[in-house]
Amino acid sequence: MEKSTKIAIAVASVLALGGVIYWFATKRKQVKEDGQVGLFGKKGTSFQMGYLNRGVIHLYGDDRVKANPFMKVGTKVKIKNTDFDGDYTISYIWKDANGNIGGFKTKEKSIDNNTDQDRSFEKKGVIIVDEVAEK
């Protein structure tokens, strides 16, 4: 093989590898922006946590509509970025005035039965549902 052919193959290989790395990086960013989990968003969906009140972990804003097909009694969730991180099972669902999932209680003790709205984890805490949405 000629020297120029070897150089052309090497350059093409480097460009192809760079293209693959760029694709993975942008795909990962898109998955995170969409609130999904995993490299391709197939392992579950994440929702922003709202306020805590009366033992109910509320969902934040628009995530209430998105959560409807994912959350039901018995669904396993993972909570992150709080002082009660861990794996929990939904035992009760509270629906808001629009009929969307507004919040939930867990079978395992997660938060106290406070009467004031605790906003210390609002938009910071993350609720991850590892199950596939109902169709």
C-alpha cells in the first residue's frame, strides 16, 4: 500500500471514531434533557420533585402530566438528591384538580407527616421510575 493510502485510511478512521464519540455525547445530553435514564433513555424516566406535605411527595409542575402513564400503586421508584435517597414502593397516589398524579406516599417510610409545605427539595430532588409506561 502506498504511504498516501495509509494516511487517508488513518484520517478516515480518526474522523469516524470522532463522529461516533460526538453522536454518543449528544445523544446522552438529549436523554438527560428529556428526563430519561440510561444511555438511550430506555431504563426509565425521571421527574422533578415538588414540595413535601402530609407524608406526600409531590411532583413538580409539568411533570405531573408526564407521570400519569408511569406511576401507580405498587410502582417502584428511586429518589435521589434528597436526605431520604433510596428505593421505595408507591402505596398511595394523590391526584390534583386536573386529574394528574400530583404526589404519592411510599410503603417504606420516606418522609415525616409534616403539616407545612417543605420546599427544601423542590426542583432538586429526582424521582426515577424504572418501569415502562403503560400504553
